[in-house]
Amino acid sequence: MNYKEFIKKAKANDLKPVYLFYGEENYLIDYTLKMAKDILIDEAFEPLNYIVLDGKEMDFDKILNACETLPFMSSKKIVIVKDLPLFKSKKESDEESNKLDTSKFNNQLIEYIGGLEDYLCLIFVEKLGSVKKTNSLYKKINKVGDAVEFNKLKGKDLNDWIEKSFKKYNRKISKSNINYFIQQSSYFDSKQDKTLYDLENEIIKLSNYLSSGKDVTKEIIDLLITKPLEMNVFNLLNSISQKNGENALRLFNEMYMANEPVLFILHMIVRQLRNMLNIKALKMKGYTEGEVFEKMNLSKYEFKKVSNQSNNFTISQLERAMLHCLETDRNIKSSSVDDRLALEILITNLCFKI
């Protein structure tokens, strides 16, 4: 089940007595909980009919007491239990709840949720870490209720969400610029752990900068959006491949002014160059795109970016670039040269000497 199906069932008053919410998209989890509350719970009686419990400090009796109290002036009562350790592996569960007999707690819950009354909607929410789908509690919830997985939005769903979010602030954005916004936000970069909350913050920032009714352009996105170091390095190397030294130096200085350590920036440049060199070398040996992906140990999103960028360089250019980086690293570590100046010289060399 996904969150849209859950909301549809909530509107039809057709919810089961127990659910597990889990997944990487915290924004959608919070949004769905709010929708459930708005649909089913009268605001005047919310303190009595909408109960939120911290699963890390929980035992069976506390959950039982919250659930057994009948709803007040309402047909439904919602009880939320957040981050219950029982959904993790036995080792993780024991580490997070060492004061509890987790085996007993687990068995008590399994027995209890098998006979829940219709007035109750008990929702376990697991935002932190992964859910162990083979444990008995997960299986029991799936049998008598439903597990709702909250993955990142993709495709049309994500595009529509971004467009509606800008419309909320009376700003316009074209389809092509929506795609550019997604790309620059690193929403799909597995190393960034970004959620729709992060995209919402960027949308608010862009909307506050623009006058009401104005269009969001690529130039505004480039100017204002917060980019992770990997994305800045990716854009830096794009400028280098286009021999655009002015823009490459501007991007480096933006990273420098954001207090990114110079040696770490150099390390990321070397990493990107090495990945591009490896991809091109593997392709020259006759490996298919899929085979190269398996050997590179990169996320699908990062591999696609690096593979596309590698087309802008020859193998000899990448080898010369690596030598320039090695020389820069040696100069920074063994001489009194200013590290910022050393990187600026490197970028100039990469633009015009490879």
C-alpha cells in the first residue's frame, strides 16, 4: 500500500485497526499522519483522540492504556507509536531497548493487535533505519492491517508536487526547469539523504527571492539553490570540460567561501576524475554500460551523471588532469604556497592545459 491509497481509505472511513508506516520520505509520512488526523479527528477533541507515543521509551502497558481508552465524541481514535525498536533486527532492538524484555514485548503486541476494535487506528511509525520484514510483528501487522512504505516521489508525482509547491507561493516554473531543479537539488543522490522537506526549503528560498507571479529560471536556481559538494564539483568539471575558466573559478570560490576545506575539494575533484577515467577505460575494454555500472560501485544516479560527464573528456585528458592534481596536492603539503591559490592554478591548468 502507498500513502495515496491510505488517504483514500481514510476519506472513505475504511481504515484497518493497525498500520506500519516506514520508509525514507519523512515528509510524506508526516503529511499522511496529518491528513489522517484532519479527516478522522475533531480538532476540539484532539488531545483525547489523537495520542503520540515515543516507542523508544515504551512498554506494552503504555500502548495498551493508550489504545483501550474509548474515543471521546468521535467514532475513531488514532494512536501513533514512533520508532519502536521491535521492527529492527534482534541485536539492534536489544541495543535500543536494553531495559525491556523485547521478546515478551513483541509477543504481547502480536497477540494484542490480532483483536483490535474498530474504533482504533494504531499506527506504528518507523523513520529511523530499516524495517526487518521477516520479524513476526511486521508479518502480523501485514496480516491484520497494512504496511505503508513511503519512498521518494518520482516522475510525474514529483514534478506535480514541485509545481504545486511553487504555485502555493504564486510562482511559476516550467517543466524543463522542474527537471533542472530536481537535478540541482541532488534529491536522488543516495549519499545526501534529502527529503521533500529539503526541496520545500529550497522552494521557499527561491519564492522569497522572486516577485509574486514571476517565473523560476535556471539562472535563479543556479544562484540560490544549496548544492552539496559533489554537485558543485560535478558542475566545476563541466565548466572545465567547456574551457570556461571564469565559471570554474567562480564555482571553486563559492565552495571556498562556504568553508569547504581545500584539500577535501581537491580530493573530490580527483575522485570524480578517477571515476570518469575508470568508466572510459572499462568501456574501451568492451564492457557494456550495465557491466561497467556493476564494477564501479556507485549509485545508479551518480553513475549516470559521471558516465555522461566522462564523454566530455578523452582518456589522455583525464590522465593529464590527474597528474596536475597530484602536483597540486604535493605543492600544498610540502610548500608554503597558499592552498586557495594552488587550487585556482590547478583549475586554470585543467581548463587550458589538458
